[in-house]
Amino acid sequence: MSFSDMPVDVGPVYEGERIRGNQMYVELGGPKIKKHFELVRVKSAKEIKDGDVRLIGPDLTDMEEGERYPIGILVEVAGPELEEDLEAVFERRVHEFCNFVNGIMHLNQRYTNWMRISKSAFAKGLNNFEMLGTILIRLYKAELSIIKQAQVTFYTDAKEIEKPYEMAMQIYEKRDERARTIHDEDVDMFYGCVLCQSFAPTHACCITPDRTSLCGSINWFDARAAAKVDPKGPLFEVPPGECLNEEAGEFTGVNQMIKKRSLGEIERIYLYSGMEFPHTSCGCFEAIDFYIPEVNGHGIVDRNFDGVAINGLPFSAMANQTGGGKQMPGFNGVSIQYIVSPKYQSYDGLQMGLDGGIYTIVWMPKAVKDRVGEFLPEDLVNKIATEEEVQDLNKLKDWLKENNHPVVETWAELEAMEEEEEEEWEEAGAMVPMGTVGMTIPGIGGAGGFKVILKNCKIHAESIIIKKIEPKRRKK
């Protein structure tokens, strides 16, 4: 396979390349464009014109520098060994293969795909979609030998993209619906994925029936099919091994996998917790689950939400805190499909005395709530606030009280624990000012962290140095 006829280099060495706003020629898709997608379909050989690249809409040379445009990428493939279960796995390779191209940055997947073409790549001659389509076809056939024919269609016109976009959304929903039919206890094999390690070196997805990949594009069925046809590829089997903690979802096999794939950086994972030894996060996650200490609950924000979340932060700011393969209690990348799983952060909910993790959620964007509402417990749907009901933390607590959200029941115990801790600190001789605002700074590498209690204080400092202290003295 050669790319000598291309004006830019192509290869895995360019994965992870970042193109900032002042470096881009154009932006395709992303959070400021309403409709965009990427989809792979398996077809019969007679339906494919091998090597064909079609464009419906303006080409790169017709686009204005610095502007944003829709992008739809439809890849159609054929081969005697192909099956429909492989479509989502092939689809995720669009992310990988686009990032092979020097001068292209590709993020996310499905209907959240986001691309930038750099000014330097355009100046070198990467100025039409036919080149990109040709590169994708060559890579698909070279990297996945079971693909014998391939063709690519690009949609860049806002009107023309509407029909294929709706088709793609229907196919995504069909896949998700199938994924909801089985659960972790029904299978004896999990799967791993390292497609995002170029952006997050210590991250590896563990895909189970109840945990779709963080990007939302690969469910357990997809991963099983991929591991079968390409056992040495980026998706692989993960034997669960011994279950060390059923409620938390800790398995010896998963721990061994993450330790190996993170080169020893991460040693333990609770699959069903966002607060203790949580799953690592890449950068392509569909949404973020974030802890809200002021109400002892959790919020959800997806990457399509262009406002400020209830904690005062936009998705982009939280994504910087969450991604990169870090194990960050209180900030977790999740798929939308995982939110409706019975295992969703179930350990955290049970630890709080609730019926499950879903009952810890107190806020999410209305668009997300509309999407998952039919799968939420009936007694919870109207108790989860959105940006339409509550816009800031000051009003959230009152709103949750008025609507009798289950987390309200946890406040009395939490306040009692805080008072007990303060008394212990006072007995140990620590200075405790008057009036309290408590927050937890997550620890690194799993559970715990530092608890900071501020009481009627105004702090002005150039820097804050936080040091770990020895365990406090308990009352005798």
C-alpha cells in the first residue's frame, strides 16, 4: 500500500495530532453543527463500485477558510466474510484512519464526529474529498483484509445531509436496542478496546453487555464480532476471571487487562462506580458523569450541550479534567447507552442507600433526558432537573427538595458525618473556621482524595499547595 501520490504523508505516526482554531482551514461537524454523522454499511459486492468516491455538497476548494460545514461520511464495504455485526467496529476505524493523515484531526464518532483540516495540509494540496476518500478505501482494504471492495460518499450540504442523517440515527438506535437485550451476568467473556490510546495512552475500554464503549459506538455484540475476525486487532477478549466485588463490578481479568494496557499505571477498576477506582476515560466519550458535592448527587452533560452545566462548567472544561486516560473519581466519561443500563454507577447508588446508580442523577440537559427518558424509572423521570428548570446550584437543592428526589434522603446522614468529622478535627487540635462549604478534591489512581472544609472564608492566593496528611486520630 502506497500513498506516494498524495500531497501529505499518511501513517499511524500522525495519530494524536492537534489542530487548533488558528491552524485550521475548515472545521467539519463538531458541536456547532446540528447534523453530521459517520456510518459504515455492509453491502453485497454487486452494490459496490470499488474505489468510488462521491461528494454531495461543496468540496474543500469551495469552502471558506475558517468556516464550519456539515460532514456525513458513508463507507460501504463488501466481502464474503463480512456480517452486519462488524459495521460499528469498521465505523470506529473512520476515527483511526482519518487521524493517519497528516493535517487532519478527527474526534468522536457517530453523530458527534468532528474534523479539522489544517491550513498547511490544504496548502500542500489536500484540497478535495476524493483524496480523503481514496485514503480511507486503501486503509480499510489494507488494514482489514476481509474487506474486498469499498466505496465512500461524503455529504457536506446542509439540506442533502438530512435524509442520510436520519437513516444513520435509525441504524444507531437499532444497534442500541439490541445491546439492551443482554446483561453482564449473561456472558462469560468481556472485551477490550484500545482504539483511543493514541490520544489517551493509559486508557483501555472494557466493553461488557452493560457497558457500551465510552464513545457509544461499540457494544458487546460489535466487540465480539471484531475480536473473532481480527483477534490481534485493537478489540480483544478479556476473560472476566474471578469476581472480587459483585456490587462494584471488580474482576481479576479486567484488573489484569488494565494494568497491562496502561503499562502499570492503573491497577484496579470498579466497572460500576464513578467514585471508587472508576473506569478510565479517553477523549471520545459521549457524555460526562460529574459529582455535585453540594447536593450529594451526579449530573450528566453530553458533548452536544453548548451551554454551561449546573456546576458552572461547560462540557469542554470538564472534558479536559476527565479525559486522557486518567482515573478521576467524580468525573467519568460515559456513553449515553450506559446511562440506561441497570449497572450504571450502581455501586455508588447502593453505597448511598439508594436503589441504584440511576437514582444519583439530579441534573442533565433536556436533549439527553428526552433521549433516555423512556428507559428511566417512572418514579424518577420528573425528579431529574434540566437546564429549563434549574440553571445554577443555588436553586438546585431547593428544587430537589420540592420534587422529593431520592438523594434528599441522603443529606441528613451526610451532614451528620460532616459534623462528626469536624468534631474529630477540633479534638485533634485543627483550626476550623465558622460556617461550612465542603468539597472533595479527587485523589489520583482510584479512591479517596482530600476533603477541604471552608467556613465563611474569602481566600486570595497565587497558588495552593495540597499535601497528603496522615490518618486523623479517632475518638476513643
